[in-house]
Amino acid sequence: MDKSPIPKRPVVTVHPKMPAALNAAEDVATFLRERGLPAPTGSLYDEDLRRRVKEGEFDILVAIGGDGTMLRAGHLCAPYHLPILGINLGRVGFLIQVQRDEWPEALEALLRGEYWIEKRLMLRTEHYRAGERQGTWYALNEAVIGRGQYMRPVRLSASVDGHLLTTYIADGLIAATPTGSTAYALAAGGPILPPELRNILLVPIAPHLSVDRAVVLAEGASVSITVHTENAILSVDGQSPIGLTEGDRVEVRAGEYPALFVRFGDQGYFYRNLTAHMNQNPSLT
């Protein structure tokens, strides 16, 4: 394997609500400082740290936590092409290759340049009302149009590249990345896609007398989802929901930039990681 650039300006970050991550961050930062590298630490919610990321002060971000931490790190770092090395302290960690007891070996490999960068698709999601754009968000996992607090299903029509695909009557519709295929989309019965793909996955949630199969769109395709219900919501990567009303439209397409993740070894890590997590399912024991 060819050597990758050796990082010189790392930053170590955590989710502020994970006390164990705070202790681990100090251990990681000390490890890096003992090897002559400045290694500031901070919360992913800290405005000063976020400003420093945007100004290009760092060349790698170490994120300690679980998949939620990685999602937030992806949202922060992707626009600035900053690679992320995740260290898993959470329960699932589909996005994370390095486990809590493996980080010293991983950092040694990182500082030898023995790693590669994995690019993962992000989705650009736009909300339109009466032809006017209301907002734009980027998703590493998924954009979900759903019924929100109301028990009634929503009616949604989905068009792919301007051509009507189908109309759903369901609790919602998930537009997921390959990364998101192991998240909510998997729980809703969708297939698992390899992370290097750039296809959008559409998965209905509890469909009622309508199409009940997931659809994988061609690479480069975009989807337009129109709401035919008085009350619905849009949630991007589990963030606070945005209210939708009848006639609103949600446009989803590949984003302009990917999220970059530091990986070690061969690309088969994804399947080994996946198998390990699936084997944790209590129903299998």
C-alpha cells in the first residue's frame, strides 16, 4: 500500500454528553503530544473549534464517540475536505473502524502514513414551498419525509429525474446514502449497500396499499418528493424536524462533496465490521 500523507495538525474532538469520551480524548491527545504533535481537544459543538476547522487549521480530526458523533463530525468536516478518524465508544459504530482498545495501534499506523481515505456520499436536501427554497441541508445517512406526531399516514409522490416513479401512502419515505443503508433504512427493511457507491436508496416506512419495496436509483439520479398531505415533517440525519404542508417539495441529490474517513488495512473492513455488528443481534443468540 502506498504511503499517505502523515498528519501534522490533528485535533481531537468528542460529543459533550459522553463523559467516557472526555477521558479518552485526553489520553489520545497526550499520545499525540508525546510524539511532537500539537493536539488540541474540544467538543464538536464548540464554536471556536468549529471556526478553526472552517479556517483550515487542522489536517485531520479525531472523533471519539459513537455513530452520532461521526455524523456530526461529517457535517462539520465534509465541506472543508477534512478527513475524520473515528474511535468507537458507542454501542453500534457502523461508521467506525477503530474500537476503544485499538486506538494506540491505529494512531501509530496513521503516523507512519499506513492508511487510506474512504469517500462517502453526502446528500444535498432542499425544501421548496410555492417554488421558493426554504432551506438546504446535507445528510450523511438520510433525509426522511414522514408523518411526524400524527398517526395518519402521509401521501407522497416521488419523481426520479423528472419522471414519476410512484405515489406512496406510508408512515414516511427514506432517501438514504449507502452509509445510511445500515441505519434507519435497514430498520425499515432496505438493503445494505457498499459504502463506496454513490446511489440514492429509497425505502418506504410501513407502506399502506402502495409500493413496499426499496428502490436503488442510478448513480447521479435525483429524486423529487412532493407532499400531498396537510401535515408532514422533514428530518435530515435525525436533526430537528422541519414542518411540511401540502404542496411542499423536497429535492434530494448527490452533494457537491463527500465525507472523508480514515481507514486502515484492506477495503474488506466494511464487511467484517458489518458481520461483527450483526452477530451482536440478541435474536441470534
